[in-house]
Amino acid sequence: MLSKQQEKLLKSVQKPARYTGGEVNSVVKDKSKIKFRYAFCFPDDYEIGMSHLGMKILYSLVNAREDSWCERVFAPWDDMEQLMRENNVLLYGLESGDNIKDFDMIGFTLQYEMSYTNILNMLDLAGLPVRSVDRKDLTPLVVAGGPCACNPEPISAFVDLFMLGEGEEVTNELIDLLIKHKEMGSSKEQFLEEAAQIQGVYVPAFYNVNYNEDGTIKEVINTHNAPKTVKKRVISDLNNVFYPDKFVVPFIDIVHDRAVSEIFRGCIRGCRFCQAGFIYRPIREKSSDVANKQSKALCESTGYDEISLCSLSTSDYSEIDKLIPKMFDWALKKSINVSLPSLRVDNFSDELMEELQKVRRSGLTFAPEAGTQRLRDAINKNVTEGEVIRTAEKAFKGGWTAVKLYFMMGLPTETLEDLKGIAELAQTVVNTYYQNPDRIKGKSVAVSISVASFVPKPFTPFQWEPQDTKEMLEEKQKYLLECVKPYKKIQYSYHESQTSFLEGVFARGDRKLCDVIESAWRKGCKFDSWDEFFDFSKWQEAFSECGVQPEFYANRKREFNEILPWDMFDYGIRRKFLEEENIKAHKSETTPNCREKCSACGANMLNGGKCDAKR
Amino acid sequence: MQSVRIFFEKVGLAKYISHLDLMRCFSRAIKRADIDIWYTEGYNPHPFMTFSLPLSLGTESFCESVDMRINGEMPFEELKERLNATLPTGIKITSVSAPLHKADEICFAEFEITINTANTEAVSSAVQSRINADEILVEKKAKQGKKKVLKEVNIKDSIKSFNTVVLKDRVLLKTVLAAGINGNINPSLLIDAVTKDVRDDIESIDIIKKKMLLSDMTEFI
């Protein structure tokens, strides 16, 4: 429920339903029976945050506890923020309308680096100091988790503790511990000392980082009995881990407005550029029966007319051929569309294609990632041109006329030859369309290529690689544009290189960036992933005022013996394995996928030696 | 197949659900209630639903209606109960019936408008002098070819009736305005026009749509 003062603002903002709460399946509890209040914050707008599966899982998980109440909080859009500041309305939880500064715990999910300034902005809108040291009380405790927590150093001054890895178990453990310490009347430090003993919990205040003269890390000293290495959490059994049977159903149109069924975690592929392919290991699958049951329950409770399977590579799910018919069995009767994102080109079976044709079809998307076989081998994207063409052929025969191809630019070892290959591969796909005798006459083909700038990420074989500079990328973009020009059926779009540069800085940054982020935020930076807000000049000012060279983080090649800011975390992947993969990349040597042959990355050790890649 | 007209209220925070979002909201509530409604049979089948008149964002209503077709038969009372169990807070089915009038027979809508103000006398007299003038000019969005333009129009003739009641901390306006396909007046346009001179005195304004009326001023059912 909103107060009069809060509601008044809604009359003059765009999309007021972002701020009302009250959606179907949102959870309202009796405050007097609650011991623990949690504000789960997504540092971007409602439409993006509400599309995020992790939030849905943890929201329901905490609300399944009788003693706790979890509410959702999103970054208010600019118009709402202004009104809030003018009228002294503080950031509130959508379910209760209560100010989140009075909650016990405030949690942020770190999905992408460009959302960091929004975290500061949201803390400030909540009426809290942005720096951890300035928040003296035990509550509200500010925590964060998610993929970017694998190198949280650039925001380590603002967050009291980070949760590494999967959140289902550690969230409950933290809540129990915080309730205990609240009842004991402990200080924040007393609580943090005990919290640091929980596996997966990283308390940045308990680690002192010393630097060499060249700015690299000399040593990290753990204090307060905190472990030298923090090991990420994994859920061992996906069939029995909590999964929500309800999603909050938004009123307004959000980015992914559908039910989502998670089918497995981890990825067997080992593409060397892909952070998700490493940090979510080992592979753990859900059985098709469990996934089917959960899917059906979600559709019934939400009324959605679409359900999407969620994983890193849907067609690698070992029970995909069992699951699809099971789901179609009830979904088609109820006019529910089943969508399968993240299909890989190389194992797109005829049967699967046939099944897919039963439902409404949208465009088809493939990600060859690189233009030549040599570079695809270097990044270990084990897809050949022949496979891309064969899949396109199948798709065109199946009636598709729009194909989207994803590529990356600025990959390690890349040459102009590889960029030219992008245009040529796309044109080969166009030619494939016209070679199909059964194509619909008079209908043209649309092949679009989307080219992102490669950003090296922690815990990948490319974590030591220099990122291409802005100038290099701009030149390459121009060159590719020239290559594409003669081909009329190809649409080319690319990613802004300044955003990629900053993303690269934060992805592999250290603690010295905390000052930069705070300074940029004070200059007005927020929603940095949005073109209409992103202001690179403010960031440049912030870097120079703080005496920090961003190129040091983005464009510098690291040696294997350098201590990296995230070396104190154990994500299961052996560092030596990543080094070997890096060396192989430079020799354009591939590594077989985990199902063909185990490469002993080490991640199975997090799960008692179990990995579902081998079944 | 059974054609039904569903009357519902849209009050409280549900007034911030836009017209487009409301259609989605209903089709999901229908799915959750496991009601077998008729889908259009085109290339892209979707649940068939027609709302009588769109309600502007931020306006509450006691008299919204939506028509749909049910495959098979379902008692009106059961339909009402099942939908009420799955609709969000603020949207409540008040009655279900077989449609009697056509939606394009709607000519008027009755609104109750509450102006919250400390200065009730000043607001009331300012409103009255505006309403009694020969012309009430408002800016309306219009299209000139493909271009969107603002047009000034006189809406005086679209006001069927207008009463003012002064209470302790608010001014109540009851008005019947032209509605439907033969000219539709958004009450907030009218309110903006008649409160022009006293804007600073006004704390907030609440608008509730109370009735949809036919040309003979009987209710649309």
C-alpha cells in the first residue's frame, strides 16, 4: 500500500504501474508477524528487473519463510526520481510502500557492470550513506550477489558483504544468522565476522589489498579470521532445490513477459570468451519430469500464454527430446507457446525443428561469434561454416525468412581477415536462401548481423588479454561496414565502444575504482547502460580526478604470474586450466566439449566430484 | 458459444493500469481461472475481448465493461466468482449478463470529480465562472494527415450537466459528459480547463466514472 504522499507522485510520471505494486502473485504479509524484512533490489528499471529469473527465485524463496518478508525494489526512472527527491519521498518496497532504509537487509543483484552507479543512486534515494563504513548500524545490511560478484572489487566499498555463486542456500543461512545477531544485539562487525565463515560469503572489509609500484596487486591480507580464499556456492541437486510455482505478473509490458522454466545450470561448451560458460559450472540438470511439472504449475498460476526454457544452451539439455513433447502435450491445448532460446546451430535436430514448427515462429538466431574457422577455433566456438549453412538451409526449408547472426569484434588474435569473414559468412547465408527451390516466391530474406565488442572477463581463459582500445574498435567497425556494403540483404548493427570500454574496466577492476564510481555518480552518472543517460565525458572527468588510468584495467595484457583482483575467489575452475586454455587459443587449438571429453577444469570438485556433463 | 458482458470496477491503485495493459491483465486472469474463451481464428489467434470504452490512465471507474465469448456454457455467477478469484486487487467483477445494448449506443458518461483543496470557496467560484462562460476551450491532440498537432476545441456543447458541491476540505463536481464514438470528452481535459485560475490552491484531484449512459440517459447494460 502506498501513502498519500507516494501516490501523489504517480499522477505525473510515465508508466505509474512501475511503482504501485499490487501485481498478481506479489506477496503482502502481516508486518507484526515478521522478524526479517528484505528489500531485493534490481539496479535497473522495472521492465528489466522484472524479467530476471534469479530475482523471482529468491523472492519466492524468502517469502516461503514464515518469519521473513521479501519485497521488490527497482531503480526509479528519471521522472520519478526527480519527484521523489523534490517531495522527500524515500525509496520504498513495492509490496508495503515502506522505506527500505528500515529493512533488515538490502540486496542487490549484479547482472552487468554498467548498473553499478544505480546501486549508489538507489542507496542514496533510500536515504542511506553509499559507503559501507558510513553505515554503522547492523541493519540495514547491504549485500549483493550475481555474476558480477565474481569480481566485486570495484564496488567493494559500498556493499557490506557479497554472496558468491548460487543464492538459494546461502540467502537462507544469512537470514538466519542476521536474525540471531539482531536478537543478540550484536554490532555490525560481530555479525560480519561470523558471516564471513559461511561458505560463499565475502566481506571486503576483512581483506587488505597492498599494491606494487606499477599498480598491480602485491598481496591480499585476510583479517578477522576471514578465509584466505572464498569458495563459491553451488546447488548440488537441481531436482530438489526450491523453484517458484508463482511469478509476480506485471501489469505493464516487460522485457521478458513470460513464464520461465530453468532446465540446467552450467554449460558443456567452454567457449573461451564466455564468462557464463565457466562461472556456472559444474553442469547440473533438472529431470524433464521436474521441469515439465514446474512449467505447468507456473503457467497455471500466472496465466501467461508463453513459457520459455532457460539455460545457457537449450539444445545441450540431455533430455530436450523428452521434455518438448511433454510440454507441448498440455501447452498447445491451452494456446500456450513454448519458446526455446539459446539453441546452438550444430545440434539442431530434424525432430526438434519439426516440433518447433507447431508453435508460432519468430526470427531465428545463431551465434557463430567469429567470421573465420581459425578464429572460431581460437575462441573454442566449435561451430563450422558447413554447420551454420546446413542449419540455415533447414530453417529456410522450415519457412523462416529472417535470420539473425551474432558476432564479436575485438577477440584475441583477430585480424581484418576475420572481420571480412563475418560479411562473407552472412552473404553465404543469404545465398543459401536463394538456393532453396521451395522458397516462397517473391519473399525476400533478411539476414541481420549484430556485432558486439568483446570484453575480457574474469574466470575465462581470456582474463589476461588486453581489450581492444576504442580507436581500434572504431576502425574495425568502419572496416566491417565497408565489407558489408556490397551485400544488400545484410543489415549490420554494432555495439557502442565506449560502453564496452567501461564494462571492461569494471569487469577486471580493483578497489581503486570505488572512488571513480562514487565520483562519477556524484557527477550525475546513472543508468549507464542506457544511451539516453550514458555520459562518457563525466566518466573521463571522474577517472582523471581520482588519478586512475582506465586503460590500465581494460587494455593491458596481464602475465600469468600477476595476482588478479579475483584470485582470492574459488569458482571451481583451476587457474592452471584457464592458463592452458589461453595458450591453446593463441595456437587456434580447440578443446572438445565436456560431453565428448572431460578436460578436468576442476568444477566438479565443488559438487563432490559430480558433473552432469558425463551421465 | 455464449456471449457475455462483464461489468467491473477499476479502483484504487488499479487506476494506473493502462487500457492496453488491462487487456493483457484480463486475458491472464481468464487463463488462470481456466475459463475457455473464444480465440480469434486469424493467423495469430488471440483471445477475443472488446472493452466498451477505454478509460484514461489515473481515472477510477465503477462501470467498466468487457464483452467476450465463452466456448460452451457457464452460469454468470460462476464466471463472476472464478474471475474475481484471479483478478488483481482493485479490479472486481460486479455483474455478468448477456449483452443488451451495443457499445456504440453509449452517448454519455457520468463522472464524480473530487478536488481536494483548503480553499474550497475560491476553487468553487473559479470553476463556476469558467463553466458558465460561453466557450470552454481545451487543447486536444489531433492528427493532420500523419502529423500530430494540438487543436483548440470548444467543449461546451459536450457537457450535458455539471453540478458543484462545496464540502469542508474538497469541492465535489458531478458531471455528465459526451462519451462514445460520437464525441468523447476526457474529464481531466475539462478539469484542467475549468481550474486554470486556481491551480496552486489544488492539492489533488480524483476522478471516478460512475455510469455509462445511452442517448435517453438510461444506463448501458
